[in-house]
Amino acid sequence: MEKPKTVTCTAPVNIAVIKYWGKRNEELILPINSSLSVTLHQDQLKTTTTVATSRSFQEDRIWLNGKEEDITHPRLQSCLREIRRLARKRSKDGDPASDSMKLSHKVHICSVNDFPTAAGLASSAAGFACLVYTLAQVFGVEGELSEIARQGSGSACRSMYGGFVQWIMGEEDDGKDSLAQQVAPETHWPELRVLVLVASAERKPVGSTSGMQTSVQTSRLLKHRAESVVPGRMVEMIEAVQRRDFAAFAELTMKDSNQFHATCLDTYPPIFYLNSVSQQVINLVHRYNGHYKETRLAYTFDAGPNAVIYTLQQHVPEFVQAVQHFFPPETNGGEFIKGLPIEHVALPEELRQAIGLEPLAKGISYIISTKVGPGPCVLEDPTQHLLGSDGWPKKTL
Ligand code: DP6
């Protein structure tokens, strides 16, 4: 048997500060507005994917987090088809590096997330970005790949780059101009920190794909947002990032998250993603900023109750103390803070009083502390492959 060609890559999670919500084309995943996100560091959160290809494979197959999944899923099929199409084009154009024989070979795909699905983080963004990036390596496809990742999951196109990334909505019907683009690299704003406040386990009520469909059909506020609010905010947000103006960045981030959740409430029947823990986090952030008469913290929420906090490095220890005070964690159980280590400081009494909220026990199960990070990358060490040398999942999975 010939040895399969095997490649393993990793890809990051991204958290939008100007939200994508609503499609103008469901099949191609074309959005009704542009969006902008921050790529999180893969030392804390990532997807790892191995793709193997061999003449001896009978069919395309996929294993996600140790379990075989249905390869006929339309979005998976879109990504596979588009990568093969680009590879075929390249080989027809006479690129000597492309191996036309390999194009007809089937693939085995194995992928794992190193963060709990319960954390409610956009695992589909990192997952599809990693899939497309790895397939492109296997089939020798280069160039613009965000257009393909977009067809797996809209937000996945932004995980194809590190740093600060915009997804330009585009105008064309075929989606050729609906692409992700880096606004600033991960080195641009070294002091920026990201804290994921994981709200205690609760099931996600409505998935983003179906939620945004209902919003597009019923919310006039969403239409107003997409047409009249987001275009101006994109310009302001890009300027805030370029100037490293935290107060401007933070205010736009919070207002955009709030407006996104307002469009969810304006959807009929309404969609509720925020819960009482989310509301307490929102109050905590505003009272904290109010006490210092300076915008030091920003929150943002996606299609679930977990808060993502953006702040600067120097404010992290004190804010984390405030979180621990106002959300007393369960005493037994794992560590409360995961990821980048955080120095221990005392919570100033006047800050505690100024916030003055009633503590909500066990509302937050843990915090993931991270920062801005790079885009997808290839793992060169073959011991990190998730598929064995025969191209099948390793027994340890
Ligand atoms: C609230 O990218 O998950 O996180 O394109 O249908 O797969 P599909 O949706 P998805 O939506 C993400 C929505 C969001 C906002 C954002 O990430 O911009």
C-alpha cells in the first residue's frame, strides 16, 4: 500500500467586535453587512485538523472530536468541492508543482477542538478555517482561501488571518468579492487582552444559522442596522484599531454587541441569548468603567450567554478579582482561571462599593485568559498527526 500524504494544521477562534448577523444568500453564505473580529491566540484556543489522501481510500470520511460525522453535510461538501476545483484549475494551468493524479484521490479528515464545546465558542469558525487551510496544503492550493472558508461557516472566513480581521460583505452575486482581509497583524496591539467568561452550562437555545434567518425575515431593526449603522461603524472601528484607541474600540464593541442583541429581541418570535449572568457582567463592566471615569473594559456576546471581555494588560488582575467577588465560584472543581497566568491583587474597597452589585454565586464556571494571536499554521512534526501512518484515526482517539 502506498503511504498516504498527510498534513496537520491548526486554526484560531475569532470574536467579532462588529457582528455578522444575517445572510443575503444562504447557499454561498453572503452576509447583509461587513464585520470585524479579533483572532484569539492558539496557545489557549484552537482547532487541529489532519487530512490524509491516498489512492487506496474508498471514500471521503471525517472524524470530529473522536466521532465519525456525516461527510455529505452540504457545507463540508462545498469546501471540499471548491478546494478540488481550485486544485484542478491549477493543474490545468500547467503548474508543475500540482500533481493531477492526486486530485481524484479521496481524503480522510480528523479534527479536534482543544476547548470544550460547552464553552459556547464559535467552534465552527476555527473548524472550517482549519479544514480549508489543511485541504489547501494537501492539494497544493494557494492564494485567497477565505472565500472557501466562508462557505463552511460565515465567521470562519475571518479565522483565516491573525490579528484584526474584517470580512468585507461584497456586492457580487457569486460572492467573489465577499472576503476576509487583515486590518492589522497580531503584533499591532501587544497590550490588548481577551478574557472569555464562561457562563455556567446552559444549552444554546437557537443556533446562529437559523436565528439569523428568522431575524432577516422579521426584524426591521436588523435591516436598518445593516444598511445605516454598520457601514459607519466599520470605518470607525478600523480607525480605532489603527490608532490603538482603547476607549473608542471598547465603546464601539459594546454598542455593536448590544445592537446585535436588540435585533434578536426585535426578531419575531424573539431570540434571547443573554441571561441574568450576562446582564450582571454588563452592569459590572459599566460600573467599573464608571468608577474610573474611563473606558477600561468592553464586553461582547455572540449567540450565547458567555461574555468576552477586551481590556488592556494592566487592568486584568483587578478586573478578575472583581469577577471572582461578584460571581463567587464553586469551591470544589477545577481551576477558575485558565490560560495566561494572572497576578493576584486585592480588590480595592471603594471599587467594590462603587460596583455595589449583589454577588451571583456560581454564575461563571471559569475564565479563559488569552490575547490576540496569529492565523492558521502548519504543524511540521509528524508525531502531531491525528491520523496514523495508514491514514486512519489513531486508536487513542
Ligand atoms: C453571533 O458564522 O456561526 O457569532 O454563517 O450560519 O455558519 P453561519 O453563522 P456563524 O455566525 C456567527 C454569528 C456571531 C457573530 C459573528 O461572529 O460575527
